[in-house]
Amino acid sequence: MDSGFRFASILTSVVLAGVSALTLARANSSGGQQICDGRYALCSSAACSIDAKDPQHATCRCEGPLDGLNIGDSTCQSRAATLTSTFSVWDLTRTAKKAAKHSLACTGEDAGVWAFCLDAPCAVHADGSVTCHCTMSEASDYYTFTDACPADAKARHAACGRVWSAALQAELLSGYSQLWSFYADIPKLEYCPVR
């Protein structure tokens, strides 16, 4: 087992020590999105390629498989059976192995087409990489995550010119706020400065 994956599992266990199965069951009984504690793929900072044979979909290179709290529209049972792309606070978490990522807003003239990966089916390849089959969205303002914020407006425009797995700001905030109560010290959601 990869040491980074073990570290992530241990970190998740420590942070979520107070989360019980009953708490998760209550969170999932109100309808809408479900919070699960299990295996998932994370595409919130994934670069994508539009499928030449099916331009309504894209293949995105995602992180995972990860293990821990994650939120999506699919059921916990279906996620246990098939690796699925969901949302978590993994990108926002700083560890000894990685820095926390910032949310990059691609808005206005920088807004383009993007991929929506929530609940997308994913595959683990022989080399350990993960790809997910995501649905393309029309050009609109969107938010993704990045390792390094663009240095200026030109760099931001170039970064937003690529196809990313992303979400609307309301979707991002919804997922984040629903996970909030499960963490004693949830990582802060930080945005790249607009320069």
C-alpha cells in the first residue's frame, strides 16, 4: 500500500474520530446529496481532454483512489461497488506530503467549457493512475482547484483556457458546507487572488 495513501487514511481517521455511523445515517436521511465514508476518486483539480468521438464527454485525470468522507448525489452502496468521482476536502488539506490547493475562479471572459465530474464513473489503470468519464458543460463561470495561483491576468487567462473538471460556485460551497460539521478543524477554502 502506498505510504501517502496510508497517511491520508490515518489523517482521515484522526480528524473524523467523532463521526459515527449514526451521524452519517442522519446526514443522509434528509434526501439530496449523500455523505459517505469510503473509497472515491477526486477530480476537483483534474485536467481533462474532450472525447473526440463524443464531445459531450471528457476524460479527466483524477486523484485516487482516496478513502474518507466524500459527498455526491450517488448512494454509498453504489460508490462501494464502483469507483466514483465525488467531492471532499482533500484538495484543501495540507499534509507532510502535499500543500493545500486554492480555488481558481474562471469567470467573465476567462470562462469557457468545463467538465462536470460529480458522480462520474472512474477507472484505475495498471500504472495506478485514475481517469473519470465526465460530462461536458457549456461555457460559464466555474471554479476548479490549482496547486499554484496564476501570477497575473494573462496567466489566469491561459490557465482558464484549458479544460478542467470544475463546478459552479454554489455547488462548491454546498459540498464544502455540508462536510463542515464532520470536522473538528476543517481546512479553509481559499481562493486565488484576482489580479
